[in-house]
Amino acid sequence: MKQYIRDIIDDLKKAGEEDFIPAIPKTPTDGKTVYLDPPPVAPTPEDLNNQNLSSDNEERVKQLDYQAQKDEERETLE
């Protein structure tokens, strides 16, 4: 553990020097990229914040009114 801390301190001391450049990570040899983030969840009717709004203006107004009503109902229940 002491050696690990000493290495960190040495790296911090050398950070101001011109020749200090962090190592560039190696590219994967198989050419695949691994994404560690979870995939986006598809919007559901209950998920009002991520709902896909209609391009039709009248339908969009209905959707937004429904969202506002459900938000008010949720606030009164909590």
C-alpha cells in the first residue's frame, strides 16, 4: 500500500514536467467496442417524462394534458 501511495505522489510530482504524457490505451485487437452503459429503456405509457409525443398538434395537446393530470394525481397520492 505504501508503494502504491508513493507511486501516486511521484506521478503528481512529475505532472508539471513537459515529458509527462499519460499512456494512450491500446485499441482492442478484435475491433469490438464494449459499451458499459445500460441500454436505454423503451418508453412506456406510465413513463410520462420519456413519452414520444405525437406530431399531430391536437394529439400532442391531449398527451400533455394527460401527463399533467397524471402528475397532479401522483403528487396528491404522495
